[in-house]
Amino acid sequence: MKRGNAKKVMALSSAVCMAVTTAVTALPTMQLRAQEPGQTAQGTVTETYSNERLDNGYTKVSAGYTFAAYTGEPILYRMGDVPQSAVYYMNFDYLANSESILPVEAGIMVNGEYPFYEMRQQKLESQWTSNPDQWTLAPRKVYDSYGNEVVSMPDKIYDWQNKYIQDSTYRYTQPLGIELQQGRNTITIELNEGTLLLGNLTLTAKPQVPEYTGSEAAAGDGFIEIQAEDFLYRNDSGIHAACEFDPDLYPYQAAKRVMNTVDAASFGQGGQEITYLMEVEKAGNYYIAFHYSQGDKADFPVFMNVKIDGRIPNTAFENHAFAYEKKYEMYTMVDGDGSKISIPLEAGKHTISMQISMEPVRESLETIEKIMSRVNDLSLEVTKVAGTNKDKYRDFSLEAYIPGIGEMMTGWADELGQVMEDARVYNPKKNKIAAYASVKIAENQLRSLAKKPDELIYRIDELATSTSSVNQHLANLIDSLNGNDFVLDSIYLYQEDAAKQLPKNKNIFTKMWLGIVRFFTSFGEQAYSSTNTNPEHLQVSVNRSRQHLEIMQLLINEQFTPQTGIEVDLSLMPDQTKLVLANASGDSPDVATGVNYSIPFELGIRGALKDLTEFPDFAEVAERYNAGLIMPYVIGDRIYALPETMNFQVMFYRKDILDKLGLEVPDTLEEVQAMLPDLQMRGLNFYYPTARTVGMKTFLDTTPILFQSGGTLYDGAIDKAILTSEAWLLRHGQEACHTDQVLPGCDLLRPERV
């Protein structure tokens, strides 16, 4: 390390701090509009209610919605004027006022109970923007020091939103209905994650999307172009733009990185939504075209709810199918008859949104999940009957113990066959949908097992447990359907006379030439190379991906450097083991991040690192970390590094299996041992990481047991292990020093001390 930059290093390490709070506040009054199903808006009955929290004096809210932080009881709203017992649809105004990147999660009870499972988890998303002025048509562009465009950091929009109660998985496009009785009812809102301000709560009839009855021709020459990377806002902070070096995309540069698509890895989950701003100069009807690719679900589309000004115009825009396209293609929205769909737009600013929908595959997902559960049940039942010892010389009739087992598996196979047929509706030209290939494999396996059900004892792995089992194939399909590899390049709204302005993909000769240009430009200046840094700046080598490094550089340029005046150059570390060689040659960086935990020791013993305890604010910074995490970086009384990340082990279990076996979730290892016979007689077991090694157990696997038992590795002076200290020996007595196993330190144990 270059010691002249030592103060800069500690400033960099102290630059990031994050705090998360949990609180909830409601407005002083809650307006509730109760509406009978089918009743018009003119017949709405309006009443004003106070929530129970305010009545009990728990919080005070000013007219400007300033509030004292509150954590405590759920918010209770009393309704005494529901006009009629019926199914109502509830929406409410909310403002997610915490700085957390996670959506607010709440449970909603009706009359003290959850009416159905989906009400236990309601997601209230926030909106995120990268524009300094939210409603500008010129979004912010961010570049690194090499002229490459990088992903801009999104800012949370603190504004009121309105949302209906909806399935959090977005398998239903329409909101969820709740049944209320005539007269007095209560609605209780419990916050599980985040902070929230609540506004009006409204009960309505079921919101209807207008039926599509055809559309008029889009006469005129109006043309609007929207680049997919230029978000107005999105409902997930993780959605971001990406760069692809594809000549068919716009913008495109051979030598520099430019954002030109929506990253498919960030925009693929049900309910995720992106919104764009557009300026309509000429009022009239417009067609909508998309330049996109979708190469993950072979022969099967991705579904989108396309919204104009926050609403789905008609059913043609609801759950609209975007066909499988491995290459980027231009697609104009058409109806079931192949006719172009137009939308009327007034002159002025409008928004267009795309929301990923899961409703068209909902029934398929539910069928597959149901069959997987039944397959698991059957696997447990077979193991319970036949045991885990498979004797091939023993005749065993499963039909006698599980009547109709063959017909049962055949029935499941028939259901899977129907799932495949339902998928063909979206691509009738294909006899077999490639994206559903795993369904066909699972179906064939079930039919094979059903022919000779008595052999299921010896083929039980084919049912639920192996990597090629029925359940594994079905699980693969669920993962595929829940993900959507949709890459959007641009959106176009155009009229008939402007159709020729739609861009066309480059021909093969143009692509070849651009490929040659890109090849030769690759020999030029290499971004984030240690050879392209300023020696007057703080030099930081990063053993991470380029995207990780770009985000770090962006944060440094926008926050750290303006606050401290310290210029920082980041460089990609090609090989962390070469840091030792770099030190020997005198070409080492000032700071290295993302390295293995063993590297600081290798450098420290060679005198290549600075002792961090020499910094006056080291103690303050070190308090952020668990003391045990710093141990690998201690040599004598010196500390040479601080942890950047922390790995930890998580224990998970199948609650559904335990419930089916009538077993309680264990809290201790003793309880685990007690249930092992019940598990093992059904071919199940309890796994702990120490099982993956024989003989000597790894430090990583055994330390959790030590810490869970209240132990520690080192004494207060951190110069000797507790297991060899006099204090440990005195505490545990003679049993610690067996005649056949003398531990280090047993000489400290004298008879007079026991």
C-alpha cells in the first residue's frame, strides 16, 4: 500500500452507511366509499371514519403529513354503513415513506380474519426514477471517466399512489374481491415490511376493463419514438438498462458502451412494471410497435399488460402475448384476427406502461403445483409402506396397500397432457411447445410408472427425489414460467403514413463491417485497466464484475469525491494472487477489494499492508463488524484488513412434509435426533453441512455449533484458543482431559484446582 494515501483509504471505507426503520402512520381521518356491485359512481355513499389508533391517541399527524415515528399495534378501521352484503373491491391511497428499496408488505384482515391466503401478503410498490426532473423527455445519462455509459442510480419517488388489493404473485390481473356483511365491519392493516402513510380507503364494484370491439385506422403521419432505456419510472428499484453490442439496436457504438435495452435479468417477474413518457403532437389514433427479443421460452409467448396513462384501454391490451423471438424483431400490436390495434390519443404528454402478467399461465402453474404436492404425498406413502430397504427378490403388491395407485398416476399424467394442450392455444402452429418439454417428460414418466405400479418401490427416485424425477421436471417448468426473458429495445407509436419510419434490422454486410470495426477498436484504450489510471489519484483494484465496479465508480464520483475532494481510480483485478508479485515489483494499488479472506494474511506477513489500527477513527469503523470477522486479518497486535462481505449458513426445512408426517418443527438438535427415526423410516433425513466431509470437519461447518452453544474461539487477549486456556480447563474439569486423548493445555489442570 502507498502510505501517502492512507488517510484517503479510511475516508473511503467510512463513506457508506445505511439505516432501516419500521413505522406506520395514518391520516387523521379515513374516507370510505361503499358501493354496491353494479352501482354507478353517482350512487356512491360517502362516510368519514377515524381509525382506532388515532382514537386511542397513539399518534398525531399534521396537515402536511409530518409524523412521529410509530411502531406498534395494527391500524383498525370501523365501518358501520356497508349498504349490502356482497363482494367488494378495495383500493386505498398510500405513500411508501421509508428509504428501503424493498416494497412495503402488509397483511389485511376483514372482521379480524384473513379471508384468504393472498390477503396475508400485499405488496405496495414504490416508484423509482433516474430523471432529475421526473416529467422530462430528456432523461439523465451517466458516463464513466472513459466515456462509457453506466447504469444510473434510481431515486425513490415520494408521492401518493392508489392500488387495489391484488395477488402479490400477479397471477391475477384483476384485483381480489372481499366479502363484507351489511352494516358494521372492520378492516385491519398490519405492516410486515417498510413504512407507510395511508390515505382514502375505497370499496367499489369490480373494476372492468372495456371490451375490445375493434379499432379505427390510424390515419395521419404522426410518429413517436421511445427508447426502452429512458424510463420515466419503474415499480422495482432493481429494473435497469443494459448495453448490448448488437447493430440492430439503437443507440449503438462499436467502441463505447451505451445503454440501449432493458436488462432481461432485472425485468422478468410478474407484476414488474416500466413506464415511459411521450409527447403527442398530433391528436388521433396511433398504432403501437415494439422492437424486442424473447428467446427464453421457446415457442411460447411472454404476456404484458400494456397501459396508457396508467390504465388498460381495453381487453386487447390486457395479457397481450409477445411471441417467441430469438432475434430482435419489430412487432405491431394486433388483435386475434391479425388486425392492427390503434389507440386514440389527445395532444400533450401521456404515459405508456408495460407490466408483466402471469394470468395466462396461472391455471398451468396451479395444476403443476397441485400435482407436485400429490406426487410428494405418494412418495412418502410408498416409503412408509415399503420402507427404505429395497429387496428385489421380494414380491410386494402396492395396490393392496394403496388402492388405485396406477389409476392415480395415470390421472396426473392426463392432467399434465391437458397442460400441454392448453399451452398450444398460444402457438397452434406447433404440435409440441418446446418451453413445455419438461411437462411431456414428466407425463411419460408417470405413465411408465403407472403401467407397473408394484415396481414403484424400486423406482421411487423417478417419482420425487432424483434430479431427473417427475417433480424435478415440473419444478424446472415452474421456474421457467415464472421468469420472462424479455428484452425491450424501443417503442414506437405511429400512424399509417409514418409506417415507413419504423427502423429495420441491419443487413448481413453492415453487421459484418460493424463487427470488424468493433474488433479493431478493442485494441485501443482498455477501460478500468491499471495502466489507464492517474498516479495522483487513489488507486483501488476491484476483484469483482465490471458492472459492480461501474456502480462503485458512480457512487464515488457522485458522493465520495464531492464530499472529500479525493479522486479515486478503480481498476479490474485480473488475478488476486498476483497482488504479492505486484508488491514485489512496487506496482501495488493503494486499496484492494473483493479479495479472498486469506489474501490479507499473505500480504501482511510480507509487510505489504498498512496497519489499520494506526488510523484515529479505526475503532469507530471496526464497531460495525462482529469481532470474529476481523480475526483472519490479525497478525500479532496489528490488523491489516476489514471484511467487505459476510457469508452465513441458513437452515431451511420442508414444513409441508413435517405437517404430513405429524411432526413439529424442531428447535434444538436434541429434538432433531428424536425425530430422525420417523424421517429415516420414510427415506428422509436431516442434513447438516458437516456431513459433506469425513474425518476432519471444516472450520466453516463446525463454528456455528460452537457459537450456538455459547462458546468462542479466543479469549479476551485473542492470543490463545479457549479450548487450550486454563479458564476453559477449570470450567470443564477432568472430563476434558482423557487418558487416551490428552489435549493441549491439560498440563495446566492440577488436582488441587479441580
